[in-house]
Amino acid sequence: MDSKRRSWAKSMTWRAIGVVILGLITYLITSDWRTMTGVTVLFHSIRVILYYWHERLWERIGWGKLNHPLERFAVKENLTPEDYEAIGRFLQDQRYTAEAPEYQI
């Protein structure tokens, strides 16, 4: 999940691209800097807020998300031997690991 700060940063950079494009189009149509500025600022101010909430809503929807197999385990700075054993058992149960085959020569 993205942090709120990251969602805002993504929204602002995307809007910066849109500001340039809409500003150019508006100026080419109106040839008026004041109209261009008003339309562009109003439109993109609304869009930044809508995009932020759109991103946050999609973070709540599980459809199409890929989950990491270890996401159910809590993040810790130092893992205990029991943590390693639990993770190992889980990975084996989920068939992410396999015992090395024994070869006879």
C-alpha cells in the first residue's frame, strides 16, 4: 500500500504534466494568459484532490493485487529462531521450497 505522502507525490507529478498540456491547449485556443491560468489552475486543483482519493480507494480493493507469500508475517527488526522456523514451515506448506533430492551415485 502506498503511503499518503507517496499518493500525494504521484498525484502532483501527474498533474504537473497535465498543467503543461492543458495550459498550452488553452492558450492556443484563447490567446489569453489570464484565461489560460484560471482554467488550468481550477481544473488541476480539482483533479489533484480527485486523483488522491481515487488512488486511496483503489488501495482498498483487492482485485488484481498480487500478494507476497510472507505478507502475513509481522515485520520485525530482529527475527527469533522461532520466527525462522515458522516462515520455513509456511513456505514448505505453500510449496515455495522443496527438499533437495537425494541422489545415489
